[in-house]
Amino acid sequence: MAVLITIPIGSFDALTAWILKPYMDVVLVEKNVQAVSFMPLLIVIASAFQSLCNYSAVYLNTWVGQKITNDLKTDMYKKLMQEDTAFFDRSSSGLIQMRFNNDADMACSGLLANLKLFTTRVFSSISLIGVLIYNSWQLAIVALFFLFGALLPLTRVRKKIKQLMSRQVSAGGLIATHYIETFGGNRVIASYNLHDYQTKKFQENLRAIFKISMKMVQKTGLLSPLIHFIVSLGIAGVIWLGSYLIVHGQISSGNFVSFVAALLMLYTPIKGLGTNYTAVQMSFLAMDRVFDILNEQPKIHNPENPVMLNGVHQGIEYKNVSFSYLPGKPVLKEINLKINVGQMVAFVGNSGGGKTTFVNLLPRFYDIDAGSILIDGHDIRQIDLHSLRDNIAVVFQDNFLFSGTILDNITLGMTDYTQDQLQQAVQNACLDEFISGLDKGLMTDIGERGILLSGGQKQRVAIARAFLKNAPIVILDEATSALDNKSEAIVQKAIDNLMMDRTVLVIAHRLSTVQNADMIVVVNHGRIVEQGTHEELLALNGEYAGLYEAQFKAKRHEENQ
């Protein structure tokens, strides 16, 4: 409808130019005012109708544009939700914002904002060209020759700006990331007096964008002046030929005035077309990037006929598993391990040895390079991804909390829980005493990223959400390593509650927390170097014994001090 309404908007431009011919010939030449007295009224009525159509077109265009933009952003966000962990590892927050949000805005709004303008000008041009031909076909040929000459440079715009647009998106991503990091790291910036350092980095990023912007002007800035010059040549040519035709009586003065008026109406928008056309091409390039994302298949996805996992009844097995984040740099090498149902297995070893990677492979945050990981005999790559992760609860070292209330962060969108289950989860996570002391209890707002909670309180909220999920497999990724002794004792009690009657994989920094594990696995340099109970590993007097002795000495030293 918005496009159709532009037909009268554009066509009425020609009415004013067409009226000038009889007006000039009848009034100025024949001195007969009565014959054309209706023409001013006709112009007023046409202008009023054109204004109404303009408003309607803008309203409808904006309505459609916003709807399309919202739908596209929804599709882009759904795509973002499907991306695997490796995608987020290699992308910055700013770049994701630019590609998934800003590109959607540019693709839709940039195109639709100019759609009314272009369609109006198309219909306006067609009607004005009709007026040109009506008044003088000779002058029309000259005018159209220069018109198409003016449009010719536009064909090279896309090629010139394509590479610059990609660089502009990357640079814009750096700026967005800088704001996000400044917000998240404001305390580090303050404590280390990084204000000047961060400002300098920000200025460097701004300079990079400035250079790209100036290159964009260098590539496209000549378009409008060049079009303006070519159009001026067309006007000069028409005046020169028109003068000749009038003198020789081939056209009347009214024809010439009407022709020049139509020509100016036709040429004037063309002069600024370079800027609009560049904006449209930038929208098309943004659209290309949007479709690249929408057409991209995530590496981690469901198989065609997935297996549904209803609990864990036999156990977990790693068979000859190898994995690397970067090609040629293996992190895990030919890992073999069996974990029975109900076992607590602790992973220990030197930092960077592969412990966290080991457990991150189980929920398919990453896919392995070789071998297989089995749950109840099913390769996890053949298990429905949603079903797989439904059966695994993860408590990280630094758990992310969403803005909202404590209740929001425990339930995480769950609706099929009872109040008894919720209260039991809160109690088992040792949160009940803390929550009872709050005025709003579970409805207390915790701020962005849970900034209003202490480290121990965050961990207990994360444990409560794991309790409510009630998954048969629990992964604890150094869940107490960042806490002080008092907080650790409370969180450890909550963890002990969580581990009951579940298959548990624990990454431990403090060996004192895993001495009672059914099996302790020592992972160093991507391989399992030892495994057994606490007593068995001490008896071996190997890697584990060395780690234990080092921690024991450090603890004894602290106590002596």
C-alpha cells in the first residue's frame, strides 16, 4: 500500500509542470485569464491530496519497516541462541551486537527509509519524462541523454564500498566492546587507575573508524558532485537548443517554460541521488551479512533421527577422545574413562592440563575431534541436544546471573515446579537463612550480573537452580575455588547436598574437597596420568601425591603464621 500510494505522490509533480504550458500561452501570450482561472485551485487541491498521500506513505512505510525489523531481529536472535560455544569464544561482544542487531537495523531501515523516496521519484520521473516528450521530443532526447549519463557512476558504488563496509563493522564492534568492557570492568579500571589507558585505547579505535569513514567519502563523495555537473550540462544543452527552437518557431514559450520546469523537477532529486543510493547499497551489503548469518549452519546441531535421553541408567564413557581448540594443538589426547551411575569423579591436575575441557565436552559445548563420548551406550552426538542438556546441571566457577530477581535466576524460565520443590532447592542450597533476611525474599532484585550478591551467594543461587533442574548428571567446575574459607564451608555443604544420588563430575582445585570421591582422575598435558581413590593415589607416590603434599605444606604454613 505504501508503494502504491507513491504513484500519485510522484505523478502530481508533473501536474504543476504541465499546467505551466497552457498558463503561459493563454495568460501571458493571449492575455486571457478566465480560460485558466481554475488552474491555481487545481494545484491547491492536488497539493493537499499529495500531502495526505505523503503522510499515509510515511506511516505505512514505518509500520511495515518496524515489523520487518522486529521479525528479522527475532530470527537473528534465534540464530544467535543456536550458535555453539566456539562461536562465542572467537567473537567479541561488540561484534555480535553489530552483526546481530545493528546490521538488522541497517538492512531494514536503510532500505525501507529510501524505498518511499525511490518509488516516489520513479513515478515522478516517468510522469515528468512524459511532460518533456509532450512539450518537445528534441529537447527530451538531450535531457534524457544527460540523465542516463548522470546515473552511470552509480553502477560502481557497491564494488567500491563493500570492503570498507566490512572494516567499518569490525571497527564499530571494537567501539561497542569497549563500552561493554568499561561497564563490566569499572572496578578494575578504578583500582588500577586505568582511566587514561582506556581513554587512549578508545581514541585509537575512534581514529580507525575516522580513517574508514574518510576512505568511504573518498570512494563515494565524488558521486553527488559528478552527477550535479552532468545534470548542469544537460540543463545548459536544453537552454541552448530550446532557444534555437523558440526562435525558429518549432515550440512555443509555454512549451519551453513547461519543459524547463519539468526538467528542473526531474534533475533536482537526481543531484542528491548519490548519497541516497550509497545508503541503499550499504543496506544491501548489511542484508548480505544478515543472510550469511541466517544461512550459516551451527557446527553443533541435532542429528536427523536423535535419541531421546530419559535419565542416566548405566553410566558415561570416554573412548579414545581427542580434542583441540585450534588445529594442530591438541588439548586432550586419546582419553579413555568409564564413570558409573552414582559415582563422584574428581578431576585434578596442574592448571591448563585439560580438566575443564574434559567436562565441557559432555554437554557438547564443543564437539570432539576423534573418538566418542557415550551415555548409556549412546554417542552424545546422536542424542537430542535439548534432551542431553536437560540431563546435565552445571555449576561453574563464576556463575552468570541474569538481571532480575533471585527467583528468576533460580527458576530460569521453568514453570513446571511446585512451591515445595522450590523451597527444597533453596534449603538444600543453604540459601534459606539468607533469603529470610531479605525484605522481598526471593523477589529481591540482584542487579545486572548479580552485582548486589557476594561470591558465595551467587554460587548458592547457581546450586539452587541445579537442584531445581534435578538433572541426573552434575558438573562442578571449581565451584568453591574463588571463595573465602567461611563462604567455602557454606557452599561446600550445599554442594554435598547436590551430589547425593547423582553422577557427579568435579573439577577440584583444593584437594581437601575431593578426598572422599569414588575416583580421582589426574589430568596433565591432555592425558590421564593417574586414576584411583585418594588412598590409592597417595600410595602411588606420583603426580597426585606431589600435588597433595604441596597443598598440605601450604596449608600448614598458613596455620603456623
